[in-house]
Amino acid sequence: MSRPLARSGTFLLASVAGTAIANNYAIQPALTAVAADLDVPLSVIGLVPTAALAGCMTGFALLLPLADRLAPNRLVAAQLTALAAALTFAVAAPSASVLLAAYLLIGATASVAAQASSIAGRHAPPGRRATGVATVAAGMSAGILLSRLTGGTLTDILGWRRMLLVFAAIALLGAIAAATLLPRQRPRSDQSYRAALTSLPPLLREFPQLRRAVVVGGLWYFAFNLIWVTLALALAEPPHSLRPTAIGLYSLAGLLGLAVLPVTGRLTDRHRPTAVITTCMLAAAAGTTLLATGLNTPPTIVLGLALIDAGCFAAQAANLSRIIALDPQRSGSLTSVYLVLYFTIGTIGTALAAPLLNTLGWQGTTLTALAALLLATPLGRTGAGQIRSEPTDDTGCRFVPRSRNT
């Protein structure tokens, strides 16, 4: 029996999650530069973020269940190595079609970020599952937020191809660290990999709480992607005409989300997450309302983005921790089902960003996102939040506390 994951291991998983998931977003401020380099319309290159999310969904469906079967050190190291290879493939892309194919692979291998969350929850010390998941969520949040700034800055300095090479090198370094430092114990599983895959859809029928969590999470992720992709496109066009670095700077507005995540984890460990999720949705809705006033006032944009990111990131940490609590021994499979559907809905938001911006304008697009967040708010107060984060041992088996003070 292995010992619970040390804090250093949790922080490594957070770093892996952040640097991996960043690859789905770092290209966004550089989309206009990529379109010019490949001599294709921006509407075509605008499909790159959609390809990344579609690849991520594939990874969630096919690779995330491996977290219930393979040793964490081998699994994470292998996926990060594959991610580095996919990024190198994108660097050499001679056309938009090849780049889109590369980003399908990048998205799939970047799904290691979700495996990191599942591993942190499974191997957390007793009574600290939500705190561990929130720590990894903070790493993912940092990766998402800083990816646009880093990607935009590196594109201005090195060009978008060399920017991707930098991210490939980071993935390789993460693979070496994961192989050395993460737990080596293989999870016990009575199912074959094929049986594990076929058992995924029935989980929705078995766990009503999982269905509710999918609906609520999908709505806020739809709004999140719709706002961020539309923002990058709108700021790059006249009358704003901002450079990739300037667009990426707006991602720093989401640092508020990093500050609230540790608090979210502790609250979810101690209480039911219903109130946490409801409060998060109201905060995100308030931020979206601010953005709907227009893009001519940078302080208003910064405050709106800060509220949106804080609300969505904190709600996601609470959602994931309670999903893992449903059955820690099947945390990879449960998280797989949730994230496949979560990203499916989010991908719709990404794909609709450019068309909605062209037809409804900025205000109409943000009001569409606001409607999704307001719909998620009452749903978050239903039975989806009626699961407490239960302590487990390192194998994922639940402890039954002797008293409230144990």
C-alpha cells in the first residue's frame, strides 16, 4: 500500500496540469499571425481552438480511464512525451489542414491535465481530497490564464512556430519529473481497458448526481469559451487592432480565480458544495454583465474577466471533487464521462464564437453567455451538490469517520 501523495507530488501534478492544458489556449492570441503565415482566412484558423478542444474530448474518453489502471508515473510521463511530439508536428505544419490535425493530437495528449486531477483526488491524504483537487485546478487555471499571455509574447518575439517549440520542451521536462517523482503503484482494477470504456455510458444512469453536474458544468464552460474566444477575435480586429501580446495581457485578469481556489477546496472538504457553486455562478454572471457594456473601457473588461474566471474555476474545483467522491476507485472513469460531455458543450461555445460575433456583435454574444450562466445558477442549487467530500485512503477506499472530530 503506497503512502498518501505528498504536497510536493500534488504541486507537481498542478504544474503538469497547467503546462499541459496551456497548449489548448496559447495559440489563440497568435491566430491572426498563423492565418497570415499560412495564407488562409482567419475564419479557417479560428477552427484551431475548436480542434484542440475536440482532441481534448477524445483524450478524456479514451485516455482518462487509464488513470484507474496504470501507475501515475508511467501514465503521466507517457502522455507528456506524446504531447511534445504533437507540438513538434504542429511546428512543421505546412498548411491549415495539417495544423488542425496536429491540434487534435495536442488536445488529446493535453488531457493529461484531467488525469492529474484524478490522481490527486485518489491519492490525497484523508479528508483533503477537495483541497488536492483544488490545488491541481489552480495549476490548470494558471496554465489557462498565463497561456494566452505567454503564447502572445513568445509569438511576438520568436514567431508562432518557435513558440510551440518552447511548449514542447516544457512538456518533455514535465515527463522526466513525472517519471521520477509520481507514485509508482498501479491501481487495482478488475476490468480490462475495453470493459472500462464500455462501462462509461452506464455511469450516467447509475449516478444522477453526475448527470446534474454535467449540465451545470457544461453551461458555464460554454459561456467561458464563448467569451474568451470572441474576446480574442474582437480585440484583434478594428477599431481595437491589438497585438497578440496586448490581447494576452487580459488573461491576467483571471488571477483572482487562483486566489479563491484554495478557499474553495477547504470549503468543499468541510461543507456541501451547493452554496459554493451557486455563488460562483452569480459572480460569473455579474462579470459577463460588465463585459456586455462594451470593449472600450479596459478596467471594466479586466473586472468582468476576473469575475468570470474566478467563478468558473472555483465552481469546477467543487464539481470535480464531488464527482470523484461518488466512487474514488472509479475516479478516472467518472471524471472521463463528466469531462467528455463538459468539453463537448464547451466546444460548441468555441465553435459559435466567430459566427455569433459576426451576426450578433459583441453585446449579443456576451448576452448569450449570460443566459447560459443564469440557467446554471438555479440548477446548481439542486441535488447536484448533495455529496460531501469523503476522506479516503491511498487506494481510494472510503473511510467512515468515528466522529466529527476524527
